[in-house]
Amino acid sequence: MRWTPRTLGATGLPITPLMVGGAPLGSMPSNFGYDVSAEDGVATAVAALTGPIRGIDTSCAYSSGESERRIGTAIAEVGGLPDGYLLATKITRDLDTGDFSGEQMRKAIAGSLRRLGVDSVPLLYLHDPENTTFAAATAPGGPVEVLRELKDQGVARAIGVAGGDTATIGAYVETGHFDVLLTHNRWTLVNRTADRLIDSAVERGMGVVNAAVFGGGILAAGTGASSRYGYREAPGELLDAIRRIEDLCREAGVPLSAAAVQFSARDPRIASTVVGVSRPSRIAESVAAVELDIPSGLFDAVDEIAAGLPAGVGPR
């Protein structure tokens, strides 16, 4: 498939088919199973800022801000954020106290801008609102109102909502307050839970970004290396489905990781797919995965396997 830059929904922001996911480069061993040194993290961020992928996605919550800190160091090393580059970060609760108030959002963005070394960001998400109630988040002075104020003030050019549980995130999409939806772990080779959520966002003119297409790693490394999906142990039915997909990919001569990336990147509703990387070489490898010629019949066969999974298997 072609590497074709596009626009993120109605935001006017340019975006490439892939964005670099900043969670691994900040080092999150409890999620991904390995450490990443500060030196490697910064080098990876530099490669992300200077390569063909023109966007990077991070959060104040990733490694308690270390992901943003390393990206900020890389931004300084390359002489500032490149023109037209889509830097996205997320603000969320206080990870120690659980505070998810509007005031906490102000503290969070101040910390994010300081660590990143910028005055504003092209894209700012409300991160994991599953950790509060919809009523509290949308109340006067609450997180949603603060996020909208940050957009009005020019701190963010566009705002989005990023989270997992599709029912919860769907309520935020329906408010019409957000420009972008980020969903994760729920639109992959073996999980199609976000299908209606993505449709709902597109119908409202929102840009859609899809993350965690490897399900935390298993759809890249395979079942021989991992038994976890979505950062938790996967049920047997899900592991069996992944093994069958591994067999299909092996027969077709297609890397499992490439199929996982292209499943998302080939979807016309998805503006960009976030691929977590932890070393510079992964940048070129990720682009090659998008450009690889994969027969559509492989995805048809994968769809049949996914359709045969029992309802409720995997994250919803």
C-alpha cells in the first residue's frame, strides 16, 4: 500500500499513516516486558523526529513523564519541533492520588509542556477518562471544559479523547467536544470491539488514531514469546486464534507484525496508526510494514478467525 500523507479529520493537521508510539521509549517494563535506557530512548525519539514518520504520540502518564522528558531532550537536540510535525501528548489523573479534576489537568499540561520543552502542542488528549465518571469529567470546571479552554488559548491546536473501554469513550465522542479519537487494543487482528466507536467518530468528522495494534506485543512477537494481550494474560481462545493467524502469515510469507500494522493502516477510517518503538531501527521497519504487499485474501482469512471468537474475549 502507498505511504500517503493525509489530514487528521477536520483538524487540518497533516499526518502520516503511522505515528511513533512514545510509551516504550520511556521504558515501561511492566507493560512491555523490557527496559529502555535513557540513551536509547532519546536516540529513538531523535530518529522519530527526523524520519519519514511525521508524528509522535506520548502522555504525561507514560513512565511518570519520562517518555515526554526523553522526547523533549530529542526535540532540543534536533533544534526544535520540525515544521508540520504532529506532536501529541495526553493529560490525565494524578497517578499517586487519583485526582482527575480540572485543576489536575492544568497541572498536568504545565508539566507536559515543561518536559517537552514547547509552549504548545498540535494535539492534546484527555487520557483514560475511565478513571473518573462522565458526570465529573463533563461538569463545569472539569477536565473536558479545561481541555476545551486549552484549545481556545492556543495551548493545543486540536483536542481528543484517548482511552480503552469503548462504551465509556463512546460517551465522550458523542459530546461533539473533541476533534480526535484515539482507541487502543480494540481494533486489531483479533479484537474488533472498537468498530462502532470508530464509525461514530468518523460520522462526526473526527480524526481517528488507532494504537496498540500489537496488543502489547503478542501480535508482533507471536505466542512463542508472549501470552499477554492488552497488558494482561490472554484467555486460551484468544491465544488459539493468534496461533492460527501466525500459521496463515507463515504460509503467506508475511511477518505477523506487518499484518498487524496493515490491518489498521489499510482501513480508510483510520487516519494514523500508532506503533510503539524502542530503538531507531524500528522506524524504517514500521514504514516497510506499511508498504509491504500483502494479499487481501490473508486479511479475509484473519477476519473469519476473528469473527469466530466468543463474544467478550479480550478487552472491551
